[in-house]
Amino acid sequence: MDKLKRQFIRVFELPPDIIMDLPLLMLVADNKLYLENHKGISYFQSEEIKIKIKYGFIIITGRNLSISEINRESLAVSGKILSITYEQRGGDRP
Amino acid sequence: MITKILHYWKGYLKIDIRGNALGRFISQISDMGILLWKIEYLTYDNYRACIHKDDYNKLRPLLRKRKCQVRIIEKRGLPFFLLKIRKRLFLLTGIILFLVIFQLGASLLWSCEITGLENIEEEVIIKALKEAGIRKGILKKELDLRKIENYLLQEINAISWIDLRWQGTRLCIDIVEKRLVEPVEKGTIVASKDGIITKLIVLKGQAVVKEGDTVTAGQLLILPGKDGEARGIVKAEIWYEAVGESSFTERVIVNSGKQKTYRGVKIGDKLVQLGKTTPPFDQYRLKRTFKKIFEWRNISLPIELFKEEYQEIIIIEMNYTAAGGLFRAKEKALAGLLSQLDDGIIINSIYQEVLESGDEKIRLRLIIKTEENIACLKEDFSGRN
């Protein structure tokens, strides 16, 4: 099914984050991060936030991190962001 | 900014969340479509977050399932504020009452200010205002200022212009009085200057001179009639004369254009020059300006700076021709004449007469003839001139 979707996207040149439910990140300097299409928070501390996404996690480290907003699709992280790591788990990479 | 206003409008709660695996708990909340914001990490089992007032009750089923504790720390927003105000009903009514009284007080007339009065008594105006319906404490809305203006203009004859306007709760009344023409004063008409009468028009009274008569200043011209008034126009020819003199050689001072400036210090009454002390030119004009160094109120140091400006001058002997000398003498005489004349007098003719014409100087007399009104009212005639 995923393969078909990928084919579909390639042919019609569609944005994959919408069709495939893939994460879309937007980073403002080092103090604000917007993330769409998250699958929930698996771990939250003021130094580290681990966010579940399709096919893995995004791990954000920093100082004084807080989730400034969260709803079903998107979330925003604020604080001093030091690193963003992508951790793949299960499934094919898109 | 807009989201903040929205949160405030809806009302929100600051909550403390306690329990295990709080990250997943938050994910579950957001999965339910509930918005959380400002999530802060306090300890591993204690988070703090904000939630809308209406969403709080939706958490209950989840809390029972997860055995998490949620505690409200603070209530913020408009709904809570209104609730608080409802508890303080008296404060609210006080504020409203204050505003009402303020508005009411501002819409009343409290005082009047009349300006521009010279001869009319203020009480006359005040009385007329009262008749027009103006009194303290009347509602401003009830007064038609234009109508009152017209009423006052009709009532008081001596007013030529009036303007009423509001300045807050004060009614400002600007008045311009009529200038009443002064009645003709009684007395006789006498001559103000020496001259020969050319025209005599008697409007009131009886003339004692006739056209062609030579009169001297102060001489009686027109006697009053039965009512004691004398009026008339008496035109007379009047001579003025002046003598002008000019020599054919004259010394003229001319600036050469060269200039030097020295500076110095004045201590007390002593002048101390800096640099050169001798004047730079043989003939010069000196301009000295002082400048105080320190001055505050009436305290000043006795030390002043000064500047000396030397301007070189050259003295030239100028020779005039006969015509030039004549012209200069005439100019001087004319200047002397014009200072004697009053404004607006028409000069009829000018004569000139050379008195002395030598090698060195020329003298001439200038006579001008004018025609002017010499009628002058002399009050309180006692029978003598």
C-alpha cells in the first residue's frame, strides 16, 4: 500500500507529508520548533523531548525545553534547542 | 497575540499533572482533540500545563483510567474575571455610579465667564442672561446658544457682536461693545497755524474772517451759534521755510576694507591684550565687544573675554562742483522742511533762493507752500481769544 502511495506521489508531484502522514519540521533559530504529524510524546524532560512519528522518533535536546502547544496534529517546542536527532524504527524509509 | 486573547476570552486553567509516564498521558490528551499549551517539566512525575476551562471536564474519564492526578493551580481569563466581579457587586455599582455622576456633572452648566466688557455693567449682562433662561445647574443640551445670542443682541443695545460657546461646563461669553460716536463738543474754531485763508466753509456758527485774510495761529475764525457749537472747514495757504548750507569740499570717511581682530581678557577693570597691543592702522575705527565667561543668575566672574575689531578707514577730501553743492544744500534744507510737515499734507509749490554763493560754500533758502485745514476746535470759549 505504501509503495503504491509513493508511486502516486511521485507521478502527481504531491507533498508527501500530507499523503503519507510524514513529519514536517519547522525550526526558528534555536528556540522554537514546530512539528506537524506527530504521533504523541514518548518522553518529556526539560533537557530532552522524544516525539513519536511515523517510522521512528525525533529527539530534541536542549535547555529549559517546554511544549508550548500540543494538539492532535501539531506541536510546538520552545526553549534553547541544542540538537535534533532522527531515530528510525520499523517499516521502510519513505 | 491573537491566540493569547482567545485563551483569555475562553478562560483557561493552569494545572498540575502528577503520575507515571506523563509523556504518553499528554499524547492521549492531545489525541482526544484537547489543546494543551505551555507544558513545563517540573519533575519526572510532575508536569504543569494550561488547558481551556471547557476542556477540563473532558479529562475526567481519562484520569480515572490512568490513575493520574490533575490539580488546578490558577484560574485565568474573562469568565473567571466576570465571576469575581459578580462577587463584588458593590464595587461594580460604584464604578457605574461614578461614571453616571461624572457624565451628569459634565453636562450641566456650572459657571459663566464674560469677556470684552468696557462700559456695560456685568450685572446688566447677567440679568439679561437670566431672562434668557440661563442659570446654574441647567442642562447644557437645553440651551440654544444662537437663540440666546440673538436675544442678548436685541435686549442690550450697546452690544454690537456677541459669541457664546462652551468650554467644558463653563459658558464663555465674548462681547464687543458698540463704539458710540461722541457728540460734537462746544466751543469756537481757531486757526492752528499761520497762513492766508483760501477756502472758508462754515457749517455751524458765524465766521469772523473771510477768504484772503491772513491769520496767525490761535486767531479766532468761527464763533459758535446759539447752541454753542461751531463747525467748519478753513483751508489756508501756509509757508514753510528752511535754510540749507553746503561747502564745496567735504571730508568723507571711507572704509578701506582692511580689518584686524585682537582678543584679550578683561580682569576687573583692567584690559589685558593677548598678542599685539599697538593698533594696526594709522586711522581706524574700533569696535570692542565683551563676553562673560561664566554667568548664572546674577553671579558672574569678574573675568571677561573681549574682542577688538580694528577697521581701517581712509579720510578723503571730496570736491563738489557748483551744481553738486547746490544739490546737497537743497537736500539738507528739504530734510529740515519735511520734518516740520504733518502727515498727509499736499505740497503745492516749492521756491528756492540762493542766499550766499562763494568759493567755499553755498547757502540757500527753500520755501514750500501747502494748503491745509487749519480749523481747530477750542473748547470752553470764554469770550476772549
